[in-house]
Amino acid sequence: MGKNGALDPRGVEAAAQAMPDPAGEERIAKKLESVCSPVRVKILRALAQSELAAGDLAIVIGRSASATSQHLRVLRDSGVVVSMRRGNVVRYKLANGISSDVLATFAMGLDAA
């Protein structure tokens, strides 16, 4: 046994180094809270495929445009999605650092039987 009673002190040290600092924990919590909704997971799955306007997302997820916009606001405020204006249309996409591959794997795993 190593220090602090660890069976694998090197493993414990490596795992401890991978832990987020308190600010990182807050960012993680905010993002996780924002995606803990089946509707928001559907939005993220759609945006993993393509940038879309709120109205187009509403069609894809089967919700009203206003309800979709409210969900997008939560996702945008938490830094999971970003919006950009092109002419008179606002389109949404996954924020930089949000991996569509990881997101797709995570989201697909959630609805696995």
C-alpha cells in the first residue's frame, strides 16, 4: 500500500491530476445541467449534423419555434451552442470544443435499449 492507503499510488496520482479545478467543476455542472433534457439532447443531435436556424430545428424536433428558442437560449447561455447571423437568419451550431463525435456517442447511448 502506498501513501493514503492507495493500492496503486501512481494510478491515484494520475487520476488526481485529471480532476478539474473548482472553476472547471462549475463549467461542467452548468453544461451538464443545460443538456439534461430530452428536447435539448435532440437539438444537440441535430446540430451535430448541421448548422440550423431555430425554425428549422423546431421542425426537426417537433416543437414550436418559441419553445425551441427557449431551449436554444439555455444551451447558448451555458456555452454549448453558439449563434451567428447570416443576413437576416440566425443559425446555431455546436460551440468550439464541443465534439460532435463525443456528443453523438453520448446522445445515442442515452436512447439505447
